[in-house]
Amino acid sequence: MNHEEVCSAGAFANSGGEQFLSGAAECIVDPGRKLVSVKFGKKLTFGDIERYAKRLLLNPSFQPDYSEIIDLTEVQELDLQADEFLKLADKTDPFSPVAKRAFVVRTSTQHHAARMHKVLRTQRNIEIFRSIEEAERWVAS
């Protein structure tokens, strides 16, 4: 199966990685850096995150131990209930417990959502940053 079939018609190669659009998420899988970068749009729901995770698992370039940078800075409306946070952490999350995860936030609501995920995942390699550059430095360290 080629990448375009797996990720959707919006898929294309970009900067050494593979990029795809999944509704509210723009994602780049970079096997060379062992990194997934995802940027969510203005409204973020459980369904958006679930679709992103499913598409990621179908991507042949993705490995669960890759690091991830999650950019929440554009999110204005975060529609997640307490039970959905639990589902995301326990069942939906495609990353392994050893993967480094960096959330990039701008507002207190975004920070709270990132902190909820950090608290609900048992590993301790999730951090929250105010810039992509800080997140990239931490992931590369």
C-alpha cells in the first residue's frame, strides 16, 4: 500500500518526512529524525484526535517509539470531556511509553489539556513548552 492510499488524497512528501492532513490535524512523519509533528486547527475534538491516531497507525513510516511534537497553539475551542481524556490516554494513544512527547501551548486551556494527558499517561517523558524551538531542543536531547 502506498502512502497516499493510507493517509488520504491530501498526502504528499515534504522536507524528508511524510505529511498528511487529517481534518483538524496537519501531520509530518519524519523517519530520519524519528519524529512526528502534528499541528491541530482552531477546534479540537475527541474525534479529531482519534482520527489522527488511526491515520498515524496506518502510516507505514510511523513507529510507536518515535518522538512527537504536538502543536496546540492554534486551538481556540477544545471540546474534550473527562472520560475522553481517559480514552485518549489509555486506548487511543498510538505512541509507546518510551516515546518522548512535547506539547506546545499558548493559552492556559491548552496547557491544561496537555497537563491532563501528561498526568494520565504513566510514563514521565511528556513535557509542555511555549515554543516549537524549545520542544525540538528537548526532543533532540
